[in-house]
Amino acid sequence: MKGIIFNLLEEVVTEHLGADTWDKLLAAAELDGAFTSLGNYPDEHLFKLVAAASAALGKQPTEIVRWFGAKAMPLLARKYPPLFSRHTSARAFILTLNNIIHPEVRKLYPGADVPDFDFDTSSPEVLVMNYRSKRKLCALAEGLSEGAAEHFGEAVAILHPQCMHRGDACCRLELSFTRKNKA
Amino acid sequence: MTDSPTGPATDPSRLLARVDRERNARLQAEALAERGMRQLYERQQHLEVLHGIAETANAALSLDACLRMTLDQWCRYTGWPVGHFYLISEESAGRLISAGEWHLNNTEKFSAFRDITEATTFERGVGLPGRVMETGRAVWVVDVTEWPGFLRARQGVQLNVRGAFAFPVLLGDETVAVAEFFSTEPEEVNETWLNLATQVGTMLGRVFERLRAQREIERTHQLLLRASREAGMAEVANGVLHNVGNVLTSLNLVVQTAQERAAASRVSHFQRAMEMMQRESARLGEFLTHDAKGRELPGFLARLADILIAENTRLRSDLENLARHCEHIREIVVTQQGASHSLGKIEELDPAQLFEDAIRLNADSLNRHGIRLERSFAPLGRVRADRHRVLQILVNLLHNAKDALMSVERSKRGIRVTIAPHEAVNACLSVADNGVGIAPEVRDKIFQHGFTTKPDGHGFGLHSAALAARDMGGRLTLGSDGPGRGATFTLILPLARPILP
């Protein structure tokens, strides 16, 4: 797992739950917490932190991951504005994952093991995203979709009819975006 | 710096500030490292695409393949889904037409765009490719749907393209092709790509330059081939003249001899005898029986008849020789006429018969110069050859041998003609003389066109003979031990059937 994920998690936790919480999570996960964005760390470290957060906050690990994904999106938008600025909708942004965002990730992190998303765009209302990864972080994909919708002033309804955690070969996420009314 | 030289600061706000500083330093270091990584990656990608296209350009590919591979590599590099090439129209140097070479990552999605593009030609200055051709520079359009110059959008068909980028393939200052690429989204100008495109355009220009040079070489080659064919025909014609000249020399001699014989004919004696008999016609019986002259007349007429018959026999022989020479000239001319279509017919021929024919054609000349001829013919069976060409070669060799013997004392002049096997599959037809011989430095040049040792020679006979031998699947060789030691020319011809061991 790339250090950038740990950095984002640290930032999200610190921003929303405070620096002390991050210290406690690190202590509970028995990690020293010295992560640098370009470094490579065992996936296990992330799962330990998620488990610690799950225990501390009394929430399911998938909920923690989903929350993290949603809250990480604004940080990513601050960090890599060109990836967002060319789009006006979450759907268009998400559709650049394979062709633009992941190639950009590979520029920074040679050998990054990024997941491949298989999109079905035949419906203008529902964007179907098939996700396959040995890490099974479909909750992160859900959270990031929610974060993306939020970024573009939209709401998203997510159906998850197939899931690797339930024994399916891949996860199928059906995303329906709607524009929020401006208050 | 700390508040106390002995330990860390204890003020929490200061500690927090210090942690923040450290954290910011880390973030800055990471940002720097990321920038470096990105630049390194991008540079590597540039090099890869340039290297790939350079390899494509250098490989001996067709233009079509080169263009297609360039499109594939550029689209893979940029991630853009559509790439296409225009070429200069052969009918109008100021017009661009589709080269028919595409990169499409979704054929169905862009089929309308492709159809409209292939049906559209662009004059210099018109549309995206025309603009590139006019300026000789790359053109970037952020969004073609908002660019009035995008002609293809005027047909009201959904083209599914937005961002566009086109660059020229340059040969010096001349635009020889235009590459265009399209994205499905509006695209901001990318200076790196513009710079890369200039390099790619120059590299591809070299491909066009090479192809032009190849076409020019091919054209020159065709001209050379034609010239060589014409030269070949000229050689044949020259060969005909040479051989006809040889025969004419013999023919002239026969004519001269016949003329001398006719001039020296005793036929006038018969006329005088007749005049005498007419004068004495009134008393012819008495004249023949009592006159001294009259009594000798019958015997004289009998002797004269013998002489005239002998003269007539010699003249008939001369006329036969003349007819043979004329027939040979006819054969040579027929051969030349045939050569304009095919160089003679390959037949199975008796080499001894070929030699005898050639000797007969040179017989007068050989006899006149007192040249002794010796034959040594091994029974090898037939050779595969063109009769007229072999005849021309052998006549030429015998003629040369005769010339080589002119400075040799008359009683010692000799030519030896030989037929012998060579490596079981060939026959060697040799003409050896004991004449002036050939110096080693001349030996190598003797078959070259234009080389001759004779004051009135053209350097054509042996050259054409060697070519003819090669055409028949054989060869002509020369052996000589040097000046004054004679020479042997050998015509090697394939046997119709190899000699069994």
C-alpha cells in the first residue's frame, strides 16, 4: 500500500477526529506512524488501523473505510486540482479513473498496484462500475464516489448488488448521481 | 534552538509549532520528490514514444505501416482515442486527402467522424489540417465544437470529438503529411506534446525523404535497365555486323578468285577456233584434213573442252562457296532478328558438326594463309546450345586464331581444334593456335567490351562471344603461356546428357 493512503488517512482522522485520535489508533494498531507519501507499506498496516478505528468508534470496518473515502476526496482535490478542474460532474470525473487518474498515480508511484475499473456507461442515469482487487476495498470505492459527488455538488445513490465479500467474482457498484439543489 | 540548553521545550504550544514545522517540511519534501518523480516519468515516456517512433521510422516498413504504427504509439502515449494521417494529394500539391490510416480505440463510436473525414479534402489554410499545412506548425484546438474552423462539424452529425491537435510532417520547409488527434473532452494546450510533435514530424519527414529517394532509385534503375537492354540489342547488332563482316571477307575472297578465274578463262580460245572455222566454212572439210592448222583443230578443241570443263567445275565450286557464305549471312541476320524477341533457340547439337561448319566458313582464309588444321574430337554426345550463336563464337575464335598466326612463319602456322569433356556435364570446344600469344596483363581484359589488340579491331567479338556463352549456360575461357607462346580459347557448353562414369 502506498504511503499516500496512510497520509490521507492521517489527515482525515486528524481533521475530523483530532490528532490524539490518530495517536491512539497508531498505538492500538502498534504502528510507529512514520509514513511518507512515496513509501510502500504493508497492506496489513492499513487493515490494522481500520480495525483499531472500528473498535474505537464502534463502527463496522467497511463503514470506516467508506467514511475515509468520502472525506479523503476534498483533500485529493486540494492536492491535485488539475484532475478535478476539467470536469463538471462526478460521473465524468470517475470515468477518467482508468485513463487519467491511474496513469497519474503511476507517474508518482512506479509499480503502483492500482485497481482496474470496468465501466458500463450505456445508461445515462446509472453508471455501472465493476471493481476487482485482491484488497477488496469496495467500501473505499463507495466512499470515494460519495466524496466525488459531494465535490461536484451532487448526491449519489449506490447499489452494490454483487460484492467480493459475499463471494462474487467482482463487485458491481451502480451509481446514480443527482445534482443537489443550491440552497 | 531550545529554551533550555539542557533539554527540549516544555511549552506545548511551542512543541505543536515545532511538530507542524516538521510536518510541513515533510510535506514539502514529499511534494518536491513527487514533482521529480513526475518529471522523470514524463521524460521517460517522451523518450519512449520518441524512441518507438524513431524505430518505426528507421525500420524498412511501408509508408502505410509506418503511419499506422506512429498513430498507435502517439495515441498510447497521450491516451487520446483518435489519430489519423493526411497526405498531399497527387493531383494537387495544395490539397490534403485522407491517407486512410487511423487509430481508433472505438470504431463504432467514431465511425461517423471517420466517414466524414475520409470524404473531406482540405485546401491549404482550410480546416484543421489545412491550417497546419499553411503554417508548417502544430495547431491545438481546445474544443472543436466551439471552433468555427472545424469544417467537419458543419454536417450536423454527432462526431464525439472535442479536443484536437495536429502537426505537420516536414521535409525541409515542405509539409508532406499532417497527423491529427482527437480527444472526447476539451483539452488544454500541452506544450510538451507540441515540442514532441515537432520532433516526431521531423523524424517522419525522413521516412518520406527515404521513400522519395527509393522511388528515384527505382526510376533510375528502370532507366538503366532499359538502357542496358538497348545496349544489349546494340551488342547483338554489333555482333551481327562483326560476324557478317567476317563472312563478307571470305565471300570477297571467293568473288575475287572467281573473277580472276573468269578473267583467265580460255573461253576466248574457243571463240578464235570458231572464227577460224567460219573463215574456212566454204572448204571446211579440206581445211580440217589438209591444212596444217586445220588438222590440229579437233585436238585443240578437245583439250579446250577439258580446260573449260575444269574451269566450269572451279567456278561452280566458287558459286557454291558464295551461296554458303550468303546462307550464313542470312542465318546471322535471322538470328539477330530473333534476338529482338528471344535470344535464339536452345537445341541439342553435335559439337563436331558445329566445329566443321565453323571451319568451313573459315576454310578459304585458312587455306590461303597456309594454316594447318588439326582436329581432336572426343565423342561426347550432344550439347545444349543455340546453333547460330555457337557458330558465331567458333567463327570468331578461328578468325582470331588466323590473325594471331600472321606473324608466324608460314610453314609453322597451325590451329588445333579440340572437343573434350569437362566435369562430366560440360563439353569444351577449344581453338588453340601457336601464334603471338597473350600477355598476362591483357588476359584479364580480353573479354571486356571495347578492348582489342588489333589495330583495326573494335573489342567487340570476344566480349559478345563471352556474353553469348554465358547466356547459353556456358562460358568462354582463355589460356596463354604469354607472348609468342600461342593461345587457347575454350567454349564450355553444357552437355545434353552428362557423361556416365
